[in-house]
Amino acid sequence: MLERDGLVLACPWVSRLAYECVIAPAEPQEHAFRSELLAPALRLLADAIRRVRAAAGPAPVNAWVHDGPDWHVELLPRLSVLAGVELGAGWWINALPPEEAAELLRDTTPA
């Protein structure tokens, strides 16, 4: 976990894929698009993407903002191919435990 500018960057305990990250205000906050923390959250997202690429190499990523009572930003790197278990059954196979991913990202210097 990394805290910066009133935000938290963390790998969720039950990550769907390796290096999945969530960025959220340290204190719950409503309305992402009215928040003064959205711009710093997007800068932290860029930093997280650089860290993932430094740790795991170049790969496509998806990122999105969940607006609402407890807004947050999700980052989902696409380091593996989703197959029948993930797509058909909705079960996610993550070969990298989130605590290891968080440690690797903490120790990685963004490029």
C-alpha cells in the first residue's frame, strides 16, 4: 500500500489478476468528478501503470473510475489471457498473491 496526497494505492486482497490496483481517497468521499482528489488520483494511476510496466513489462491495461458514495479508480493490467474459467465461470485465476504484487510495486522505481 502507498499513501500520497490523501489517496491510497493498494492491491486488493482478492485481486482478479496480477498487479490489480485500486486508488481511493484515504477517507471515504463522494462524487469523484467533483473531488479535488481526482486529478491527484489520475497522476497516481499513471505512476501505478509505470510501476506495473517496470515490474512486469509492457502490457495493455484497463482503468476506470467508479463514481458514487465511495469513489475509487481501478487498474487492471492484462498480463495473461483470460480463458474459459474466467470468462465462462467468472472465477479468476491469479498466480501472483496480492501481498507479493504490492511488495514488488512498492520496491519498483517507475520508469
